Amino acid sequence: MARAATSVRDALDSALIPLTAAGCENPRLDAEVLLAAAMGVDRPWLIVNSREGVPGPAARVFMDFVRRRREREPVAYITGIKGFRHIDLAVDRRVLIPRPETEFVVEAALKLPQGARVIDVGTGSGAIALALKHERPDLDVVATDVSADALDVARHNALRLGLRVGFVQTDLWGDLEADAIVSNPPYVEAGERLMPDVALFEPHGALFAGADGLDVIRRLVSAPVRFLALEHGQGQADPIEALLRGAGFTTVDRIRDLAGIERVTVAHR
Ligand code: SAM
Ligand code: GLN
């Protein structure tokens, strides 16, 4: 007789102790996202069908996913997908995993006039450029990155999503001309200790920017554009506002993230 399959509930419970012991912050959520991916269902289905059996092949995939998560590999690299605003992006270790706070950069750019030319500097997975094009098809969006690997991922996402965005491998904005720049540049201080998930798996070229984390932003503020929306770290809003005013931006607004911390600065001139 065939052995009774593990139930959804038992599979989730069995992952809690190892994931908690590994120091994962949200072991229950991680287990649910990983089991849903292994089974090809969504999380609400798991909650409603907790007594259902997990088919053998899916159970084995789930065990492998949990093993990877115990090594602190981020959930999005394991599933290969990350939701950002209204789109899903394919992600792997060549790109930073898009963060919720970066959605505010897109939101700020929704106010741009019809047909404006926008550059997403340091596009990574293509998150900002593609979400913006998705919500504002009238905008002329080009995305840059120094990393050819990142641009491969971003181009793949543009094709998957059927979005027309230009991609250019260059430092900052290169010789492109635009009305606006939007960016989540590297802004972490050299030597800052990051969570193992980030430090061990995400590309360091996407994170670190010199002793005070402002090396890239100091160069970005000299861009010849009328509008600049930048993500940055906690405590960087004051020096960035000074840099922007020094570069001739006359209006500077700060946007707080979901935790109430100033994380995006928007400047006009
Ligand atoms: N925009 C993506 C997001 O928000 O998920 C990725 C942001 S990641 C923090 C920064 C990105 O900038 C990385 O993909 C990195 O390769 C790129 N980058 C770093 N220095 C750069 C430079 N000088 N010019 C262009 N891109 C750069
Ligand atoms: N928010 C990221 C982190 O602290 C940093 C992203 C960045 O440097 N742009 O892990």
C-alpha cells in the first residue's frame, strides 16, 4: 500500500524548527511561500487546504527549498520570482531583490508629465523601469546598469512582461539625455554589517558605495535633468538634500517608507 502523503500542515510545521534555528525572521511565511512554489499553488490555497496531501515530487522540492533557506539564501532567489508593485519580476543572484521601499520611487515618478523621457539608473532586475512603464506606458523609459549580468535579467523581464524599455550598459546615465532620472543606487556604507541573507547572496556591487555610502549619489546629483527621485539609506536625507540644493535643485521633498523612515528624496528644478 502507498504511504499516506504528508499533509500541507505537517509539511509547514516540519519546516518551522529548522528555519527558526537558522535565524530566519519569518519562518512561517518563508515556509508557506516555499511550499506554495514547490506545489505550484498560491498561499491562500495552502491555508484553505491545509489537510490536503503534498505529492511526493513537490515534497522533495520543498525539502530542498528549506535546505537552501536554512543556509539563508533569500526566498526570492529560491522561488526565482519577486512581486513589485503590479508586476512579477524574475530574479536570481545576478541582481538585487527589489524591495518594497523602492516602490515609492516609482510612485514619485507617476507625477511626471505626459511623454517625459526617464532614465532608471542602476536598474538591476529592471524593477523601477518596468513597473513605471507598466503604469505609465506614455513615458519614454530607458534603463542603465554597469553590470551586463543585471541587464540580461532586466531584458528577460521586459520580454516576459511585454514592456518596451531601452537598456544600456553604462556608468550612471552615460551620454543619454532625459527629463528625469529615477534610481535606487548603491548606498550602503563600506563595512556596514548586513543580514546574512543580503551579505552572503546579493551582489555587493548593488549595495556598497564608499565610506559614507554616498559615492554614487554624489555623482548622480550632477545629472542634467529637471527631476530626480532617489532612494537612499536612513540618515542620508540631510546630506543628500544639501548635495541636491548645491547642484541647483530648487524643490526637494522627502518621502518616508512604511516604517516612517525618510528613504526617498525627490528633487525638481
Ligand atoms: N533598481 C534595482 C532595484 O531597485 O531593485 C536595483 C538596485 S541596486 C541597489 C543598484 C544597481 O546599480 C545594481 O544593479 C548595480 O549593478 C548598479 N550600479 C552600481 N553602480 C552603478 C553605476 N555607477 N552606474 C550604473 N549602475 C550602477
Ligand atoms: N536596502 C538594501 C539593504 O540595506 C540596500 C539597497 C541599496 O543599497 N540600494 O539591504
